Amino acid sequence: MTNAFELSGAASGFIEKLDERNIKDPTAIQKKIIPLLNENKNVFFSSATGTGKTFAYLLPVLGKLLDDNGTDAKGGIRFLIIAPTLELSTQIKDEIDFLLEGTSQTKPRTLNSALAIGSVKLDRQIEMLKKTRPCIIAGNLNRILVLARKGIINLNNLQFLVFDEADRLISGEMLEETNELCDLLKRKLKNQKPVIAACSATLNKKCREKLFSVLGELSGPGETQFVESDDHEILREKIEHWAVFSEKRRRDQTLRSFLAAVKAKKSKIKVLVFTNRGDEAAMTLSRLAYHHVNAAGLFGKTGMKALSGEERKAALDAFRKGSIEALVSTDLAARGLDIPGITHVVSLDVPDDSDVYIHRCGRTARAGKKGVMVTIGDETQMRLLASLEKKLKIKIYPKELHYGKICAPVMNEEEEDF
């Protein structure tokens, strides 16, 4: 009997690896993207979080590299994946290793992969790259640029380029470096055209136009398709949205009460807490620690002590394993991460952009499961949330904390008259 992944064009060796995780059938977006990349088509694609976008590009590209392995004497990097954060880069590298593990590579050259992230000392990373001579690199934008400027990585023969969380890579704080990388690639590749893929849960029209502008000369005019999956109903059908009113000065106290109420109902909880800024995340984490809440942080530079790459990795590993109950993060740090078993996502402020709300929601209700998205905020925040509710066509349920329980608000007599 033919496997559904085989029908989509995935290599049989990878199908056996997917079976180890009990992944039997491709998702909607994988069914669309795998055949296109197998045909060397350039594609920008959008699909809800948790729908397998990483495997959508890894399965076909790694399969093609395995097929070509040993037949092409050209050296250097053949497959480059750019991600906005070290955490997402690490996650992608882990998935590459998982798929290639045990894969038959009997030809002279093996598919070595490497991780290039800013939390590793540059000298140590350069030494590792010279020793392993990888043909696949996953990394964050800044470190890839540093290595390329120094000539440590050879991009002259690049065949495949992926922008993961592409909307973030072309946002204000990263656009300049993304443009620099693309200009560098144009000079290195000359008339060669790598196969290009860019993906995110949110690729609106404006973002796609900017992507075409940034990547246009690399991909060639009129050659790139945009594919959108029809699985965005996850936001409405798999996630329950709650709103908890709290004055800003009491916000962290409300968060503690909420965590206690959830824990009283469920013995095992895994709650991801978002703030808009790193300094707010650091302050919230400090207050949780003071009250002996089992939590850790995932954020970069703040006005307070910045978390090192090792501290962020340790926090993420502990959260994955379930040894901590809450992880306090910023949007950038948690962008694109696949963390199994998150029961609740808590937003301590309403983001300005609806796309950010979608990405926060997407950390829960992954792989067909259900989840809860909770916003804790004051009157101003609740008005912003009401606007998001209308824009995203979702239903947000007001909740209150009473005697250690989460419940619907009790209506007073005047409200009942309506």
C-alpha cells in the first residue's frame, strides 16, 4: 500500500523516520509544497502554526540533495535556511539531523549539516565549520552574514535557500541585514538561480510584495508562486480565546492567580506567557520567581540583565521537558517554536498587529490538539482585544478569577435586563 507521503513525493527513507513520530499523513500545506519543491519551483507559502511547514520544505530539499549526493563535485553550502532566532535555527537543525539520521549515504560525500547561531563563540564556530565542511546550514541572519563576510562559508554553489518566519526577516529590525544577505548572494551566484522558499503563518499581501522585492532578482521575475493553506480555521475551531480583566499594576499578581487556578484543575500544566518587550518579560519573571512560581525566561537584551544563549537554551529545554510550568517570552524569542503540550498561552498585553496575536495563539493547539489563548489586560487593552476579535472573526470569552477558580463573569441585575 502506497504511503500518503510517497504520493506527495517524499523519499521513502524519510517516511520511515516520520513513522517513528507516528506521522502517517502529510498535512494540507505539505501536500501542496512538497511536489512544487520537488519540481524546483520557487514558492512563498503560508499556513497556520503547527501544520508542518518545516517538514514541507525539508522533506523535498533533503531528498533532492540525497539523490544528487556524490554526483556533483562542487563544494560549499548547497542548502541554506535562515531563521530570525537562535531557538528556531536550533529547532530546524534538530529536524534536519532527525531526518538524515540512519539515512543511507553510501556515496563518497555525506550531507553534513551545521548550526550557525550568535550564542556560540565565533572562533569556535569557525573552527567547527572548517573541520566538518557542511553542505547544509541552518542559522540566524546575523551570524550567517558575519560568516559570509569573512569568507568562512562558501555560497557560490548554493542550490536551495529558505527563509523561515519570512515576515519577521523582512520586518523593520531585520530588513537591512536581509537585503545585505541577498545582495551578497547575487554577487556570489552571478547568473545562477537557487530554488527559493519562504514561509510563515502570516504572509499578507504587503509582506509578499516586500518578499518579491527583496528576493526578486535571486528567484527571477514571475517565477515564484504563493500558496496558502486552507487550515487557518485552527484559530477559531481549535483554540478557545479568553479575556481576563486586570489593572496594569496588578497584572503579574493576576497572572500568578491564573497559574494557580489552572494548576489546581490540571496536575500538569505548560503555560507560555508573552509580553511585548523584553524588559517587561524580565520584570514579570523576576516577580514570579520572588513568589516561588516555577518559571523561566526566553528573551534577549533588556534594560535588566540579558539572558545568555546558554540560559535561554536551558530554559527552553526545561520547558519542553515539563520541569518548569511557565515560560515568559517575547514574540521574537518564541517565533516559530514547536513546543509540544502547551496547555495555555497567556498574553500580558494586546499586540498592535493581528498577525502577532495569531503567532502567539499558534504556540498551542498544535498537531490537531486543542488549546487556550488568554489575554490579561486593563480597560484599554480590552478595547484593543475587542477590535482584534472583530478583525479575526473569533469569539473571545470573558473570564474571572474567584476563590482560586476560573469562571464566567457573574451578571448583575442590570446586565440581566439586557
